[in-house]
Amino acid sequence: MRLTAICPLLAALLMPGSAIAHTFSTAYMEVSVFNGQPTVLWKVALHDLAKARLIPGEHDEQINWQQVMDSELALQRYVDQHLAFNSAEQPCRVTALASNEWQLQRLQRDLYLLLPLKVDCPQPDNWQLSYLALSEYDASHKLLLSWQVPGEKATAVLSATAPYYPAVSR
């Protein structure tokens, strides 16, 4: 009798089932220089933008290109509130380029929006990035930063607990 009760349990454990996979919240950013100003490309997963309710849908497969393009104003407001540059401790103006400049790219198994940002700084150097995006929706959100500025080429990981590059010394 015990064997008959254990067999269905063992069979259920050994059968392949649907796995629930956690999708990591990771964005990428490339910072370089053009005409003495920072140029920025922010690569952000569509599922992260949907989780933040910046575009409709929940999964990459449910989001179409028109929905992404229709989110232009919401994304611009979000960029204004969550991404900042300073130059010699003076604020720079950061704006997302128009949606006709956007692209999609598949990175690993997720679709990412490639969002180019225009940055206008009062000084041509001493830049600092402040990244506060998406951590209010996923505390584990990370930004993998490629900082390609003359005199300083680096990579860094920014998060809610370390949102600045170069790091703020206090």
C-alpha cells in the first residue's frame, strides 16, 4: 500500500514540468562622446518597461512596435525623472531622441529597446551619471555601464544602492 502511494509522487517529481524562470532586470548603457558632449544609448528590456507600466503588455510577445512608439511621452518623462547627468556639479539636459530613432534588439532571449539619449552639458568634462531607473519595480535591477569617455574608459554596474558613475565620494 505504501508503494502505491509513493509511486505517483515519484512519477510527478520525475516528470518534466513547466519551469517558472525569473527574468533578470538588467539594462545596458553605452556612454561615449560626440562633439564634446556625452552620447548615450540605453538598452532596456521591454518586459522591464511593461513592469514599470511605461508600455502596455506584460511579456515581450504581447508588445507590438506601435505600443512601444506610442509610449514616447511616457518614456521621456521617465528618463527626465530617473536618468541624470551632471557636468562639474551642474545639471545637464537629458532627452530621449524621437521614436523614429529607436530600435529593437534581441539580447539573449529578451527584446530590448535601444533608446538613444541626447545630453547637453554646460562643461565638456567632469561628467557624472545618476541612474535611478526601474529599481522601484525590481529591487534587483542592475545597469551594466560602458563608459567610453576620453581619458576614462571603464565598465561599471549601477544599482539602487550604487546609482552613480563615477561613484560619489562622501
